[in-house]
Amino acid sequence: MAAFKADDKAYIVESNRIVRECTVKRVTGKLIIIRFENGGGIQVSENRLFDTKESAAASIQSVKSMPQKIKRNGFHSPYDYWH
């Protein structure tokens, strides 16, 4: 990851599935204010930003690597804890 400065282009991964381009507006320590193309903006940690679209896409977890939920069959009491 690169050190970002104001007016740099960066990429962020939203909801672990969408890569969006954004513009860095202000850097304050490890927090960065970014603005999206549609006009919205947020403040994020520097570890959420990527300098290339390819590196952002590589960070997205595949569906196969995500843990699967255990399906419970039959009747279970509502007081039966799942942990």
C-alpha cells in the first residue's frame, strides 16, 4: 500500500464484493477522508485503501474460502443456544 496524498486516486472495497474508485481529499495520521465520483465521502483508515484496482480486487475473499454455516435439522427449542 502506498502513502496517499491529497488529490490521489485510490480504490476501496465495499461489502467485500465491489471495488470503487475514489479521490483522497485529506490525510490526517492514519485516517483519510475520501470522496466518491457520485459526490459522497467518508473517512476511512489507510489500510482500507488500495493504490491499484487489481490489488483491491485481489483482496476480495472468494465465496469458497468463506466459512459455511452449519444447518440444523429438526425441532430445536428456542432456548437452545447456538454456541
